[in-house]
Amino acid sequence: MEHLGSTILIMAIVAFAIYRRVKRTVGYQKLSRTRLIFRTVMFGLLGCIFLYVGFLHPLNLVADGIGLAAGLVLAFYAIKHIRFEKRVDAWYYRTALWVEITLIVLLLGRIIYKLLSIYLNNPVLFQSGAAPSLDSYTKDPVTVGIFFVLISFYIRYFTYLLGKSKELEPASKLDIS
């Protein structure tokens, strides 16, 4: 029971993040350079951590490569179908809806599958309230591959948006004067 509070807190944070991601999928998002830089750095750090763990488990390196390639393919498609809209306060962007839905389904599906498999293999773990360790997620090549799909997609997508925001800034300054 001692880990129940931290487990519930982590689950609440993950649920809130998923809620925000789904909410953003539906409409346009504001093009904010500082937010994009922060997210790119965070996904880059996560990628480095998972790549390091991949060296500890060589089978994960294959999953890393497949995940990287799949994420880049999705990013390429998303970039081709991105839409920009100039509003009074700033530029807004929106990508292909099915790409975002695919990423959400991949992430949610894998988290649910992993939690169910942990529960079915060791129901006492859930009754005690102990959270599964990071090691239980990083040893599974499919989970690591899906994380790399997300990591490579968002790093490529955000770097594209950062470059595009530099192009759009001079255009908006010309509109003002």
C-alpha cells in the first residue's frame, strides 16, 4: 500500500497528458517556438535514454531502428499534410488527423497491453500498489520500438515546425506594416 499514492499520481499525470494530446488532435495548435524547442529537447533526451538502454539489450537495437524508421515515415506524411493558419495573435498549425490518431492508438494500446500483461502475470503486484519498474518496459522490444516511433516522429515533426516558424515570422512582420 505504500506505493499506491505514487502509482495513482503517475497514472493521473499520464491520463492528463493523454487527455491534452487527444484534445489537441482535434483542432489547430498555436505555433510557439519555446514550446517546440522544449519538446524537441525532451524527446531527444528520452531517445538518448532508450538508445542507451538498447545497448544493454541488443534485441532492442533492432526495435529502435524499426521504430525510428516508422516514426520518420509518419513524420514525412504528417509534414506533407500540415496546414498553417494565420490568426490575429499568431500562426497555428494542424497535421493530418489520422497520423495523430495512429500515434495515440499505438501509445495507449501498448500501455494497456503492458499493464494487462503485468497484471495477468502478477496480480499481487497491483494489489500491493507497487508500480512496475522502468526496466519492465525497456526490456520489451515492441514497447521500445513504439516509444521510438513516437520519439523519432515528434523530433522530426517539431524540428520541421521550428524551421517553418522562422519562415512564417518575416511574413507576419510584413503583414503588420
